[in-house]
Amino acid sequence: MDKGVVDERNDSIALPALGCLELRTHPLRGRGVFTRSPIARGTLVHISPVLLFDHAEYSEHGKHTKLDHYTYCWQGGFALALGLGSMFNHEPFGRENIGFTRDMGASLIKYTALRDIATGEELCICYGPNVWFDVATKASNDQEGSNSVLEGNALQPQTAEDLLQCFDII
Ligand SMILES: C[S@@+](CC[C@H](N)C(=O)[O-])C[C@H]1O[C@@H](n2cnc3c(N)ncnc32)[C@H](O)[C@@H]1O
């Protein structure tokens, strides 16, 4: 599979797309990304171009809207991941099956399988330690995304700075 790197000769960026991904809706977690085929560890599963907001624009506008539940910390402000990047739900650290890296130069986020992922599994990233919602975790090997359980979570709603904490996992 193409690595999704910037081709410096013509400034184009290859955007490999896995045809096996689909969106499903869960009553507790909302929409999420699932796979219809097995995915091998290390596979580049998605690349999201991002829409950047500088700190001033974000604090004046973005953080007062639903955007605040979707944006990633970014150099100089915040970024909305386009494509499927905003659809990955959260699993607590160590339970996520997708890692991501921010390519600040190319304004992209790359999502990679951290382990082998089975048909029917939900693809989840870890947003970091401080989340703003009650976490419904996946039951192990949840095939339909229907076995989620609500974890007791006393976390208060957090500021945008806490959203999708700034550590890259892979
Ligand atoms: C980046 S969006 C992910 C897509 C979202 N599920 C949707 O339908 O638009 C983040 C939001 O998804 C929900 N979410 C993500 N992971 C969750 C989880 N483990 N448990 C409960 N809600 C979750 C929360 O409402 C959170 O604000």
C-alpha cells in the first residue's frame, strides 16, 4: 500500500483509501468507524487532510461550537480532521487499535493499525487521559459495536486544550 507521503516533485499527496471501512452508529458512542475486512498491524488505514484554526479564531468561535468535540491540538491552534479522522471514537490508552501521527508540514493526520484488527471491529484512537464525556468502552472483540459498557467517569467537561491530547501514539 502507498505510504501516503508527499511527492516533492509535484507537491501531490497520495491518499490511499481502504475500501473496507464503514460508519456505524452506536447508541452510546455515536457514529464510529468499523471494518468489513481484517486489517493487518501496521497498515496505514486513513489519511485526513486537516482544516486549521489559529488560537484567536478558535477561542473566539470554534470552541463555542460542536467543533470543540472534534478538533485536534495543532501547532498554532487547532485542526479539524476531514475525511474519517473526526469519526474515530475513543478507547482508553492501551485499548485503542489505531494510532495517529500529525504531519504538521503537510497538514495531514495519518492513522495506522497498532495491531491486527478483525472483521467487524470498531477502529478507535485514544483521545488522551482527559475526556469530556462518559466513556462507553468496547467489550473485547466487539463484533457489532453493540456490547459497549458505560464506564464510571467522573471527568468534568474539559477545555479544547484537552481534546485529543497532544501525544501521537505510534
Ligand atoms: C470526534 S467525535 C467521534 C464521532 C462521534 N461519535 C460522532 O458521532 O460524531 C467525539 C465524540 O464521540 C463520542 N465518543 C467518542 N468515543 C466515545 C466513547 N468511548 N464513549 C462515549 N462516547 C464517545 C463523544 O460524544 C465525543 O464527543
